Amino acid sequence: MESAHLLSGSKKRVKIHPHTVTAKYATQTPYSPQPGIHTHFPQPGDEGYDDAPSFEDFGSFLEETSDRKQLTESKMWPLTLFGSKDKDTSHKLQASGGGEGSELGTKAVKGSGKGVGEQLASFGEASVSASRLTWLGLLGAALAHGCLIVLTRLASERFSLGPLFLLLVRSIIQLLSVAVPLHRAENPFGPQGYRLRLLCYGIAYSLSLCCAYLSLTFVSSENGSTTWRLATTALSATLAFLLLEEKLGLADGITLASGLCGLGLVLLPTADESNEDAPLDPVTFWRGAFGWSLSALAGLWMALALVGYRSLKDRVGVGTALFTVSWTGCLLTPATLILLQEGWSWPIGLPAWGLVLGLVACSIAAFLGMTHALTRLHPALVSASQSLEVPVAMLLHLAVLPLAPTAPEVVGNVMIMLSVGWLVAMKLFPSRGTGRRQREEYEEILDSPIK
């Protein structure tokens, strides 16, 4: 296929080959267009410029013809509990065959009435809407994490349910998530070529949960969860830079640093814990040191898991990730119980089982919100937003156990809430100057004679 275009008195002949594109320039005056070849493209302000296909049509065309979609559809797992993939595909084709022409006509009419400004506005609205849903899911996940901290403490104090036993029940119930990849005709163990990386992600996530829940035996739930979150946020920023080469902006870095300072203030010992007159028990000291070490190790494993899923976000869905975490947890949690020779006690009574089911529901909600956000945001930003679980847990503890917090805890929690609020505001409400500058640059490109 050949096309001609008049550019500064030169004739440009472009020959397109299936694999290569070559261009030849030759000075020929005067220029005479070849018959049957369209040589003029409407420019902004010309008649017929708004009749060009809209960017939404072009995006849908790319989505339908992309190599990623073709490869994904060609490698889908053929077995499913809800019918075969071929039947579903043929049914969809038959259902959409009759209305194909009308849909194309509707798209053409939709795009014809839009100028550049309206299209840019629609793009901005779609992006802001997706960002709002992502951050709403993250804030819901932080709320669920705060509820998890309180429910785990209540289960341990009132019903004598060990943390590792709660983790085992949680992993067993979450195995039902296998229905999600099966319903989508996907292999629940991941696509071929990525199963080893997915396995490493599941092992890292499960080891993080085992270390975090085990640390609750030696330190309080508040100190354990705060240390876990602090280590996860700091290490995920470092590992994302080293392994994925994803950097944080200056404003994001400052916000993260302020959030980490708030977590550090929450971890400051109280007056009773720092009493130097009391004799130091070596057993108590080493138990506390072991608990703190387990919390920090849990943060390291969680940071590896977040970065690992960030690298798999285009290949592995959230349902497949949840099933991977569940079945690896079902293997590692009993091994940890056997290794530590820790027994368990079954929930007795309806309130105990209700608490366990509430804990499972909160864990699933927190996992879904975090994992979905990893497809769009930096792992450190995802972990930093979850720092909001610490103030949520403090408020819930005040409602259940009316204990007055110390001054460093109050200041630290306020710093955490301000840092997360500022982070959300920066992502959802960018400055008008930035948007105006991007719009002017885009219109300058459109107005340029060379495209």
C-alpha cells in the first residue's frame, strides 16, 4: 500500500511492508496527486475534522486487536465448572451479531459531536473516576485491617482462640475463591510461564501472615501491627526501586516519611514500659525482642509479596491471587503450628463463630482492596494508605476498652491521618496548572503540521 503527502515541496512515498516500513523522499515539482489515493487529512478548524473517529473508538479498536488480549484468550484454561469457553464465546457472538451495525453507528454519532476539549475532558473524568474507586477500595481495606486487629485481640482474650488457628480457619474458608478463576475459564494456579513467580508471591504473603500472627503471642496486637506496617511501607519503597525500578515522586516521598514518623511515635514506649527502677526480666526481654523481630520479618515478606504481585498485575487476576494465598496458607500455617507445638481450641458458641466469620470477611475485603490497588499504584503508596489501620484500631479499642492513649500515640495517629489524607488529596485533586499545561501541549501537537 502506498500513500503520498505534500510536505514543503517534497513528495514522500511510503511503502508499508508486513514487517518493515521504509520511506523515500524525492523532490518533484509540481506535485500531482495519484488517482485513488487520499492525500489530505483534515486539520483542527477544517470542515470534517470533527467527523473523525473519536479516541474512545480508537482505544476500543486497540483493545480488541491487541496482542495481549489475543494471547490471553488463546491460553485460557478450557476446563470450567460453569460450561465450556467455546459455548460462551459462540453465544456472545450470536447475541452481538445482529446489533453490530447499530453499535458502530452509535459510536460514530457519539464521536462525531466531540471536539478535542470534550474528548480530553472525558479522558480526565474516566481517569479520576477510576482513581476514586481505587482509593475508596484502599480506604475500605484500611478500615477492614483496623477491624482485624480488634477482632483478633477479642478472639484471643475472650474466647482463647490462638492467632495461628484464626489464620488457618481464614485460609481454609478463602479456598472458596477458586470459583472466581474457574468461572473466568482461567487456570487457578496461574498462566503458563508465570506459575513459579505466582507461587513465590503466595509463599511470601503466607509467610508474612504467619510471622505477623505469631508475633501477637509475644507482643501486643497494637505494637505488632504497627511494626509490621512500618517495615512493610519502608521496605516496599526500597524493593520496588531495586527490583522494578519504580521511583516515588518528591511529594510522595515526603508524605511517606511523615507517615513513617507517625508510626514511630505510636511505637514509643509508655511510662510503665520504660520504668528503669523495675528489675529487668531476661525472659520478658527476649520474648519481646523475638516478637518485634517477627513483626519486622513479616514486613519484609509482605513487601516482597506486594512487589511480586506488582510485577504480575497484567497476568494474574485478584481472584487467582487470593486463591494462591489461601492454599499456600493452608500448607504453611499447620507446619508452623506443628513446629512450635502450639495447640488450638475450637470456637464454642455462636458469638465465637460469628467473630471468626467477621474476621474472615474483613480479611477478604482488605485483601481485595489492596490487591486491586496494586494494579494502579506504587506498592509503597498502597502500604502507606493502610497505615490508617492504626488510628482505626485505636478508636475501636477506645470504644471497646476505654483506655486513655498517651500523648505520643495521639500525635502519631494524627500525623498518620494527615499524611494519608494529603496523599489521597494529591492523587484525586491535581493542581489546575498541571492539567492546563498538559492540555496546551496536547493541542499544540494537534495543531502541528507534522504528525
